Amino acid sequence: MKIKPLADRVLVKNDKAETKTSGGIIIPEAAQEKTQTATVIAIGPGTEENKITVKPGDRIMYDKYSGTQVKIDGEDHLILKMNDIIAVIE
């Protein structure tokens, strides 16, 4: 399935959370703190008021509880508004 975001929306794929600490302790999924980082997969064209300032392949941080979850080929993705993106990770 292929999804093309509209307007000022961005399709991202969540990054996997670390399941093991550097000391080798395994962290159960229920105890992991979810980091809000993802990789941009596709972008919309933007609007006059909200320009798109990220590109596919960028790693980003986004606001907690933002976006709409979608499953694409069995994998979790999010569709975010450009305003929900708070940083680009370099």
C-alpha cells in the first residue's frame, strides 16, 4: 500500500525503542519510555501558511500524543501535521 500525505501532513515511521541497556539489562516493552522519534517516509506539498521543512529520510522528534496511527504493510506509521514536528535530528 502506498500513502501520499496531503497539505501540511508528513508520513513517518516510528524508530524502534532500545530493548537492552548498555549494561545488558533487558527492558520489557511495557516499561520502556517511548521516545517520540521517527524517520520521514513521505511529505505533502505544504500550504501557504505551513511550508514543509523536512524531507524523506530525515529523522525527527515530534510532540507526544500527536498524529494519526496507520498500518502500512503490517508496520506502524504516523501521519503528523508539520506543526507537530519539533526538531530534526542530525
